[in-house]
Amino acid sequence: MNTAVGIMQTEQVGRIKKTFVGKSYSITAGDEFKITVGKSSLVMNADGSIIITGSSIITQAEGENKVIGKDVLINPPGASAGGDRDPYPENAGYMATYGEPDQGGGGLDGFGNYNPRNPNEHWDPDEQKMMPGKPPIIIDSNQAAVYQYFNGNGEAVELGATTKSRLRNHDRQKAALARLKSGVTDMDGFYRVDMTRGSNSMFHVGRTGVEYDTQCNNGICTTTFKGFQQKDKTTGRIYPDAFVDPIDIGIEVGGTPYDYKPYVWQEIYPDNFTGKK
């Protein structure tokens, strides 16, 4: 669509709108606007966040240039680093593992301190102890998910504590648990959770799914949930959800898709199924 009124001209193609007013020029996009030149990129998101990626970042003022480090991500959401410690030590296994320190981000120990003596050991929040092996890549925000898509290698990631909590506290999940506790639903199955909506939304997860199985003995039921799953409508096969096709146009837009590791938890409650089947 093209319009011209006096000194103002507007050109719109899809969700991209360009406006000329006198000597001013502006571009308005939908949820995200990205500029990429070689290995450098600038991403502006509708939620107000800005991600700048490059081998070095130079801020230039009159008579003064300032170079900011190497492989810089400005204000990474969810990342944590204290004091003068390098927030992304090169031997931490991954430059930017998003999540709080107690999630094992970037080779941190349980107190949020980087352990240079054994970078192949990480804090496991589920086990509440140090565990051997490379620390997992943890994604816990929309910005971190986008960054991993454009800069990762397709390795599966673990979703962080905030994302897991929002799934467990989502209205759809609460309703499913209430029906299980009442004994008025199937003891096993699969349902979908739309995490693009509501107070517990997490847009990068989008429309995900939860698989569940219930076992009852001696008046007590235990339901095991496995979150962040998808189900093939034709074959019924259940497989891990993934960050893929971020602008929902059926093709990738320069990044590498990656899977979300399933999240497993249990709920225990009195048996209301017995006698109803």
C-alpha cells in the first residue's frame, strides 16, 4: 500500500511500514525488527528489548570512541554475573547461558560463582548438588530464545525456572490438574497449553503440549507430567517441542532451530478415580 499526502508519504508491505515526513524517515515493524551485516546484528523487539551482537561494539561520541569487549550482549535478560567477574568466561562451555546462577549457568556453582578449577561441573537445581558434565544451555526469556536461534548450533536447550513455573501455573494446566484430582478425566493423555496468552504467557514457547500418566495405589494417585511436548495429529507420535520458524511463515529466517528438553514433574493427591471407571 502506498499513499502520499503533501510532504508525508507512507509505504506499507505486509507488516513493514515506512514513513517519510519532510526530512524524517521511520520504519515500523511487527513484533521484531532485525538488521544483519555479516556477523553483526541488531534486533529490536516489541517488548522494548534490544539485542546487539558482534565481535566488538564501539560507541562513538564527539572526540571519543569506546570499545566494549568481545562477543558482547548488552543487558542479557536472566544472565547473572557479580563484581568484576567476566559474565561469559570463554571456558564456561557457552558464552551466554541464560538463567539465574543456581540454574548452573555458564559453569557457575550453587552460590553463583564461576569455578575455574573444574569448568565441566555444574550445579543441578533439581538434584541440588554439583553434577559432572558440561552445563546445559538454559533459556528463560523471549530475548534469550531469539539469541540462541540466531547464534546457536541447534543443540537442545533446557527451559529455565521461570518458564517452567509459568507452565505449571498456567490456567490450562491448573484446570487439567483439578480434573485429575476430581477423577473426572482420563488417567493418561495429552493436552495443549497456549503460552502466548494470559498472565503466565511465555511467547517463545508458544502453543506447547503436556503429556501425562496417572498411577493410583492405596487411595493415593501420582500423575507424572511431561511438559514442552508436541503431538503429531496424523500418527499420534509425541516428540519434544522446539523453537522453529519464529515469525510463523513456514520457513526459517536465517537461524538454526533447536529442541526444548522435556520438563518432568509429579503431582500427588487422593484417589478419586476408583469406582468411577
